[in-house]
Amino acid sequence: MLRARRLEEVLLLVPKSKYDAVVARLSMEGLFHVEEPPREFPGSTSSKFKSLFSQASERVSKISSYFAALGLEPSPEPGLEIEVSDWGESFQAYVSRYAELDRFYEEGVSRLLGARARAQELEKLKLQLEPLKEIKVDLRSVMEGARLQLAVGIAPAGLLRDLEELAQSHGALLAAEGEREVLLAVAARSDRMRAIVTAMLKKGVTLVTIPKELPGSPAEAYALVSQELARLREEIEGLRKDLLSRSEELRYYYTYMSAYREIFKILASTHETRTTAIMRGYVDEGDVRRLEAALEEETGGAHGLLRLGVVKGESRVTKVSLPPWLKPFHNIVRLYGEPSPDEVIPTLFLAVTFPIAFALMFPDAGHGLLLVLFAYFYLRKRSPDWAFVISVLGFAAVAAGLLAGELFGPLPAELIHLPSFWKALGLKTPPLALPTYAIEHGLAELVEELLFRSISISLWAAAFMLSFGSLLGIVNSYLRGELEEAMAVKVPRFLFFFSVTSPFLFLFDARAAGGLLGEALLALGGESFAGRLLLLAIAGSLAWLLLGEAIVGALHGHSPLPGLAKGAVEAFEALLMALGNIPSFLRIMALSLAHASIMMALALIYKTLAGAGIFGIALGIAVYIIGNIIVTALEGILAFAQSLRLHFYEWFSKFYSGSGVPFTPISLPGVRVVVRGS
């Protein structure tokens, strides 16, 4: 779970007479990751199948696009069987078998997509003509007049005054109707209309134009567009039903082409001598015996299996094995890159730290609940893994919101007596309360204390993440067998980050920690033992970083100067990281404070509107609800993005390369391959 599965690089040698049977067996076993050979051998026939591999891959992509057009996920049909005596001939036979189906879907999907595109155009046109649908006179003749022309458009009400001034400055007449969105009609001399239209477009006006193929009367044009749109919708539904009627055949076609793509992946990477076929790849260390048994069964012992050792060095193929509950979070790790075989997999740690960081930036129980509902009702069927991740983040936000005394902001929290609950426990404020909480509850004397508490939490997170990340860097160097690099760079880097951040880690008080750091760095240790010890640790770790590479080089008999130059770069980089990474974690405080401030503003807007009577109360409730929905969407995205940044740039950069290549064994799920004559 913390390390990739151990893979062995293997070389398979089988008689050419048994080669087809071995390929079929490997494709069905799903344990062999075939690797492109490092170079071509004389007599190689792999190029013979590269074209077929490309053809099969193109057909799989093409079939997938058919499924996508129908709103379906491509999935293999289990229980199918492929009979083969010659791989190329067999593939072409299946291509010929489904040629008519391919043409049927190619033509049908093309018509379906064309109809959908046309329907979208008509939808936009219908919306444009909607405000004019009652006008029965021919406007095109006026719009295209020789001396006098008319322009019609739609604009927000806030632009009306600017547009009136614009019309007046060009000697044009402007008529407007509407409240939120205003329907405009501008009449002007023909030689001035182009300049007026250009200026209107720059200000954000949407012009309404009637296409030449439609009548000049907006009422007639609107009626024709509505009729055509209704006809297109019926056509789209009919086309989709026709295409769905043969979806089972399409799944068969997809399954066969996917199977051949996998088989050709092996064949395209195989080299042949006059008597022997040679394949190179990777297999899980625990599956080597299973691979050997399969080869024994298919060749009767006439094979060679050369075990080239456990993957290490430059090989990047990685097999990650995680429990089901942890796999969804690995999608976040993969956004950065797949782990290499010789480094710690950070998924388990990220599954803990990511929700905590997200929740601290988004502390609201109500908004967290909305995220959970969004994941369950919208994402669950579309992307179960991301639905699980968003649900966990939502529940974390619920917990943080309860600890901060926030439930859809302060008003509903007061309604359910959430602040009273914490007071009943003997606390002046909730454990994660922000300065806005003190302002809302008339506790002005606590504003500064709550602000520094929030800063302390952010800097404690920085101390933990930077120290732990640097420690994992030492572990990764050990796993790679790079002990000299660990002693010269990774250990002093860890000591440096741990020393610089230890006051925040152990004191959990930004003011006290900042005072101790100031005493150590600005007063050269000051009078206290802690300050002197901290100065010694920071200076010692930087000196170690500066001299480490030079000492290693000298021990190997090399000039220390190149090592000294590398050490200077390492020390300078560590200083830059400390100066940049530690303050970066203050975004936790900044985002949580921004969130609480926005919710406090919404509460003030509601209270102001509620003072205007029943209508004001209703309007205030509507504004509060809409505001909460907008805040949940925008701040949820922002908190997720900033959590990614803290993990990818501030944390992963200390230990994680993400340069691995996923272990993807050849696999034909549910497909049996029978080789004739084997």
C-alpha cells in the first residue's frame, strides 16, 4: 500500500510453432506487461503487426465515439470466443463481418451529430427571436435599408444609460423595453450604422439577426424555427432509437477489436529468429510461477523464461495495489504522475491530509452537505471514484463547519443553536471559530485571538507537511539505494525544514513561534537555550547541505569544487523553499476567512432586506439561498484547487517524482482465444 508491487523483468523464448498458442494464453491470463524492445533485432517481424495494432486501435476509438454519441459507456461483452489460425487474416475476417455495422453507425452517428448541431443552432436562434415573436412586420427591409437602417439587440438593463448616450452621440434613435434584459431598437442613417453596431457589440449587446433563409417577419421566422426544431427533435429521437437497436452488435464489435488491439500489442513487440520468438516485459513477482506454469502447459516445456531481476534503476513500470476505499484518492495522485517503483506511494497520506486541508479552507456544515448530495445524486453514476472523493471532502467540510460554528453561514447555525452547544461545553467560541464569529456575536475582544489561532493552524500544517515530506525524501533515497545522496542532501534538507518549522509544530502558537524564530535568526540565538539550539540546528543543516556533496566527492577522490557548487545550489534552493512554501500555507487561513466573510455579508443582506416587511423577508431568503448555492460551487472549486496546490507544489516537491509508467498487462476480459491446430 505504501510501495509499488515488486515487478520482475522477464524475457520469454518460445518455439515459433507454439508462438500463437502462447500469445493467446498470455492475452487471456492478464499478467504480462509487454514492453517495447530497446532496439530492433535482425530478422524482426514486429513491424508486420504495428500497422494492424494501429488499425485495431483506430477502430476501438471509432467505436468508442459511437457509444459516446449515444451517451453510453463502451464495455466488452463477456463470453465471446475468437478462433484464429493467422492473426492478420482473422482480424480482417472480423473487420469484414462488421463492415456493414460500421457503415450503419458511421452514417447514423454522422446524421445524429449533424442534427444535434443544427438543433443547437436553432435553439440559439429561437432564444434570440423570442423577444420579437409578436412582431409581424418585415424587419429585414428596414434593417437593410439604403438610407435608414434598424439594429435590434438585447442588453442588460445596466447598460441602458450608456447605450442612450451612444445613440445620441451618433445621431441615432433608440427605443428600449424590458426590466432585467432590455430589448433595444436603434434606428440610424445607413452610413452611421456600422460604427453604432461595432460600439454596441463592444459594450456587450447581443444583436438579433434574422438569417436570409427565413422570412423577414420575426413572428413568421420564430414559427418556422419552432417547427423545424420540433421536427429535428423527432428526427434525433428516431435516429437514436435506430442506433440503440443494434447496440448489442456494437458491443460485440468493440469486444473483438479491443481483443485484437491487445493481441497485436504483444505481436508488435515480438522478435523472431528462424526458430524462436522472443518477448520482453514485466510480471508481478508473485505471478512468475503462474506465468511459468502457463508457458509449460502451452509449450510442453519447450520454452525459456529468463528472469532479469526485480525492476529497479531506470525502469519506470509500476504496479500499484491499493484497497478499494483508497483507490479513488489515487486519481488525485495520478494528476501529478504515477509513482515510480522505488518511491513511497503517497496515496494513503493524501487521503488523510487532502480532506483536512480542504475542510479547513471550506468550514461550513451546510455547504459540505450540499457537496455530499451533489456527489450522490449527480456524480455517483457518472464517475463513482470522484463521487467517493467529493463525498469524503463534503463530510470533512461538515465536521469542520460544526467545529467552526457554521451551517449555511451564521443564520441557520443560530437557528439550530449551534453556538449554544459549544457554550454549554464551557467554550467561549467553537474550536475552529474565525474572527467573523467574534464580530457576529459581539465578542470584539476575541477577534485578534481567533485570527492568530487560524494563522497558527495554517503554519502548523506547513510545519507538518514540509517536515514529513522531507522525511519521506530520505525514505525514497534509501529505497533507491542512494545512501550517499541521502546523507549529502536529503538528511540535511529534512533537518533544515524541521528546524525552521519546529517552533510552529511544537508551540502551536504563531506569535510565540515567530518570536522564537526571530530570537534565533535576528538576535543570533538570544539569551534562551531554545533560541541558541534552534540557531545551531538551522545553521548546521545549511552548512551540511553546502558541504555534503563536496565531502562525498572528496571521499571518491574527486575535486570538491563541483560538489561545493552543487551544495551551494541545494542550500540556496532550501532557503527559497522555506521562504516560499511556509507562507503559502497561510492560504488555509485566507480562504476560510474569505468564506466566513462572504457568509457574514449574506447574513447582513438578509437582515437589511428583512426589515422591509414580508416582501423583504421573502426576497432576503431567496438572496440567501441563491448566495449559498453560488458560494458552495465557487468556493468548493477554489478550495479543491488550493488543496491540490499545497499537496503538489509544497509537499510532493520534497519527495515524490511521479515518473512511473502504469503496469498494464495484456488482458482480454471475458474473451477466449482458440488457436486452430494448436
